[in-house]
Amino acid sequence: MTFKSTKVEDAGNGALKVTGDFTMLGQTRPVVLDVKLNKIAPHPFRPTIEVAGFSATTTIDRRQWGFDKYAPAVGAEVKIRIETEFNRELPKS
């Protein structure tokens, strides 16, 4: 599975709507992630690094990607949750 963003929109209050191409099982479809900025802060052990933490969620219908085995006996709706953080070197002062 891969996700490549194509558009980022501010949704207010530290939230973003991130649109992109989600590829699974060789098929690509557009998906929108609901993203929340959790925190931006200095790294606790590396003072020259700043860390930004994000949570992202979306729900897909797995059948749209050809993964329809046992549907509808097994639910088709799949909730995806991504927890990530990004680090950047702070400029030298």
C-alpha cells in the first residue's frame, strides 16, 4: 500500500484534509485523509531537532480495490489509522 498526496487543505483547529492517491493491490484510487496535528516541539533528547506529530484517518471500501473475498459476510469497510512524526534540523542561531 502507498499513499501519495496531491492536495492539502486547512480544516481549522490544527486539522487538515489531505487528498491523495492510495494504491493497494495494484489499483490506485483517490482518498481523503483527515489529519490532526498533535504537537510540534523540540526533540526531548536532541536539542537541534524539532518534531511534529500527526494522526491521520480514513475509511475505505476494500471492494473498490478488488479485495472482495467473503463480502458481504465479512465487512467491506476498512478503517485506516496512521500515526507519524517528522523531524527537522533547526536552523543554527
